[in-house]
Amino acid sequence: MKKIKLCCFTVNSTHAYIIANNFIDNELENVKVIYINEKNEKIERRKIKNIVSKFYKKMDDKLFYTEWLNEKIINEYEFEKFVFVVNGKEEFINKVNKYLDINSSEGYIINCYDIFDIKDEVNEIINVHDFYINTAGVVKKETIK
């Protein structure tokens, strides 16, 4: 299995976490989630914890990591499926994805783009992903066109 890429467009990190966690909670099982955020990690860690505990009670058995691309964590697990939730500006997401593309771990990448900082056309961004997700769930690319 390769990494499956999903994208969403968000107004802030809280919005990004709600969309990503809603998808993870409803669609995936037995995954390790790694949050990679462009903003101050201490504030974001608290925000992630609050959102997960408030909205996604079933997810408390999963592990949540906030380390910024901690290679040791990724390489410690040979048979785990990861979900990388990448949140920030388009340039930041592209840089992180270059690293994740060469990393051998399997799983999912959920790219949460800051809607106020998109330089490419939204359709171009969607086309390089396997799926587009929003607050309501997964939207197949064909539905958007």
C-alpha cells in the first residue's frame, strides 16, 4: 500500500483538525496519527488534545504524536499505518510532502491547506490528491468537476 493523499481547505488549525479527525474517526482503524503544523507547536498540541477529547471520544485509544517529522518515530514502527495531518500554507505543505513522499512508511497524508494562502488553483491542488475531504466527509474528485 502506498500513501493515500487527501486534501482539504481550512480557515484555521481548529477547522483543519476537525475535518481531519472526523475523517480518521469515521473511516480509519488502527492508525498512528502524526500532526505536522506550521504554527507554534506548544499551542497546537493543546488545541489538538482539546479537539480530540471533545469531539472524538472513540479516538482515545489511538496514539497522537506532535513531533515535527520525527524520523525516529516513523522508523520505530515497521508494520504500522500512519496518518500525517499536515496543516499550513501551500509552500509549507509542499515541503513536508516532499519529505513524506520519500519516507517508506505506509498510510495516509491529509493536507490541510490554509484557504487564505493558496497560490495554485484549487482544482489543481485537488487533482494531485487521491481524495478531497470537507467537514461532511469524503468527496470524490469526479464530483467536484
